[in-house]
Amino acid sequence: MDSVFSQLSVMGSSLALIFGLILLWRRGVTAYISAFTWQSRVITAVTVVVAYFGHDHELYWVAGALFILKGLVIPRLLRRMERRFAAERELEPYVNTATSLVISGLLVLFGYAITRPLVALSQLPTRAGMPLAMGLVLVSLFVIVSRKKALTQVIGFLMLENGLALLAVLGTYGIPLIVELGVFLDVLMGFLVMQIFVYQIHETFESIDVEQLNRLRH
Amino acid sequence: MIGYVLEVAQAALALLLAPGLVGLIRWMKARLQNRRGAPVLQPYWELGKLFRKEVVVSNNASWLFRATPFIVFASVVAVTFLVPILAVPLPFDGVGDLLVVVYLLLLGTFFLSLAGLDPGSPFGGMGASREMTVAALAEPTVALAIFALALSAGSTNLGQIVARTMTDPGAALSPGHLLAFGALFIVTLAETGRLPIDNPATHLELTMIHEAMVLEYSGRYLALIEWAAAVKLLIFFSLLGNLFVPWGVSVTMTPSTLAIAVASLLAKLVVLAGVVAVLETRIAKLRLFRVPELLSVSFVLALLAVTSSFLLR
């Protein structure tokens, strides 16, 4: 039973990581949004699995909220933004695609290295997925610093948050519901604020390339 | 003794089935695109026709050009003896492990690109240079992806990897296996010249890779190369099928289990052919400069597979 549980959770976290890697390989915003949507759904599924095998009923509510917020609402808002910025493709990132893929592989290795003590300490059957969740966090951070378009960075931030949520679920079977709700509200608020920023950047520079912000220095 | 008979039978089966597999993919693709399509057996007639045709060789070609078809064909035939297609363990398991398989396949690719350069035609040189770009990235990925399986089986022997996965069915769903499957699938498309990397359906397209190298070949030489390419596709499909989903492979050498092995091999080939046909209908060819990026995706997948099977042992 436990082995099925740990297999499922590790598989879910690998899938979440692969959806994170899509951000580095594809260039169109549409692909980013569907990658984010599917990643959120996979994380919802992992949460449901943890709730079922860990006998934690609160987690079902968390999974439900996660699905509604990140699986439905935010993708919908993202699609609305995409309609306006569909032409803004990630053509010249700071780090080219092949190099960033290799770097992300190394980052995942690094994730394995730094979660080693954590995994050794933990007794939970889900512990094997924690390095992958940490890898997802690191890869999303790398997306944020290596990509130029504001929309890509926003999606990178959302994936970072997904990685943290996954890490919390795998490492501790989830944090209390009230804290989780607070985090969800924060994500929604953060996203709305960023959305306003993206529109403002576009208004000022006719582009969502954050490199343009350098012009503000003069 | 029965082991050796089985080895020969397995190689013969691979050689016989290979053109049919190519024909099946073409037929499925045609049906998916609302065309009637050539019959599944068409590649056999084409090979037969090519074997009867006269060979035309350029005046500038050296012995290398004439030797290459035989080297390419011999290397894939040698591989069919080493790969677990129907049964494990086989007597030749001790002769070569996964590294031998990977480098025998690379040997064929290497000579094919030399032969592309040999007659001095511009297309051949272009194809050879592209093929080397792809091979240089694809070959380590194949080795790395199978290494991920070898780590959990504790042996680089392909037969033992299959036997090990059969005794421990849970391992087939471990992230190491799944990631390695993804990596090996992308590499299979690259190595056998399928769609996102190379278009097998057209000649004389400016982005062709495999077709450009063999453009100078004709008659029985071309037949041998085409047949070898088909066998290579079958080898990769049976690696994908048998290494990752080993059920059906015979472990005892009784007639009934062997019948099951043949049936399950056919089923796996049909499923994989269907997947490739759907994929080739849905996606367009990648720009040549995007190909190394796709291959680095598969390299990263293989690297992650090795990492996770190494650390989760």
C-alpha cells in the first residue's frame, strides 16, 4: 500500500517537474499557459492522493481550492491576457534554450543534493518526491531570471508557488487549512497586482519585454 | 542448443517484420490523413523491385561507397542478435551489453555519413553533416536512458534488465523508468528519421537528413540501406516495448510462451506504430536549428532518469 502511495506521489512530482521544463523549451505563451494548467491539475491530483492515503480530510478542501484557483481561475485570467499579448513570443531569452535545459538538469541535481538531509530525516512515504519539488522551485526561479517577457516571468512565479505547495504537501502532508487559504489569497492578490503591472508595462513601452524598463533610468 | 536456434529465429523474425512495420506506419498515417494509402505489404514489393534493379555508381565513388551498405546492414543484423526481442536470457547476452548495441548502431550511422560524403555530391555532404549533428546528441542519450534502467537492475546486460523489471513490476512505474522512456522515445524518432526531426515521406526537401545521405544509392545497395533503416526502427521499437513493458517476453523456452512472446511483440509494435502515426499526423517538422534543442530536452530527461534511479535505489 505504502509503495503504491510513494510511487504515485513520485510520479506526480516528476510530471509537475516536466511541465515546469516545458517553460524552457517552448516559446509561445499558449503552451506556457496549458503547461501551467496541467501542472496545477497534477498537483491537485497529488494532494488528493496524499489526502486519501494519509487519511487527512482537510486536504480534500485544499485540493478543491487548489483546483478552482490554479486549475480554473488563474488559467482563465492568463488566457485573457494572452489574447492581447499572443504576438509576444519568447524569442531571445538571456540564456538560449539548449543551455537553459542543461542548466535546469543541473539545478534538479542540486535540488537532490540540498534536500538530502530532509529526505533522510523524513519517515513519510512521500519523501522521494521532495527533491523533485525542490527541483521545480529552482527551475521556476531560473525561468524568472533568464526570460525577458513579463508574462513568462509571471507564469514562472506561479510555477514557483506550485512547487512550494507541492513541497509542503509532500514534506508535511500539508499545512493547516487556514494558512493554506491565506497563501491562496496571497497568490491571487499577487497575480492580480502583476497583471496590472504587465498591462502598465505594455501601455508605456508597447511591449512586455522587461528589458525596456532599463530606459526608465534616464 | 535451443537458445541458438531461438537467436537465429529472433533475428530472422526481426528482418522479416521490419518492412511490414514501416508499411504499417505509412498505412496508418494515410488513413489518419483521409488518404487510402498503399497496402501494408508495399515496402516488401519495393525492396524486391530494388533488389532486381541495376546499380548505378558515381565515377568518383571509392570502395567505401560500395562497402557501406553491407556494413550498415551487418551492424543492424548483429544488433538483432543482442537485443531481447522474444526471449530472455539468450546465449549471446554474454557477447554484448547495451554499450555494444549503442555503438554498433552508431557504427552504421558513421559509415552511412562517410558514404554520403564519398561521391562528393553537395546533398550527401549536407545530409552527412546534419546526421552527425543529430547522432552526436542522440547517441549519449540512448546510452544514458538505458543506463537509468541498468542502475535499477544492477547490470548493463539488456536481458537481465528485462528479467529484473519482470520480477519487480512496480519498478516499471518508477519515475526513473518513465523519464527514461520519454528520453528514449524522442531519441527513437531522431535516430530513425521520423517526423519532428526528419521527414521520411519526402525526397528532395531542403531539410532532409537521411534521404540526403542515401541520395546517390540505387538498386540493391539502396534496398539494403532501406531494409537496414526499417530493422533499426524495429530494434528501437522492441527496445521501447521490451525494456519498459517487459510482459510477454518469454523466460522459459516452451512453445506456448514463445507464441505469447510473438503475439505480445506484434501487439507492442502495432501500438507504438499507432503512436508514431498519430504523432506524425499531428505535428509539423521542426526547424533544423530547433532539433538540437529537442535532443537536449531528451538528454535532460535521461539525466533526470539516471539521477532519480541512482538516488532512489
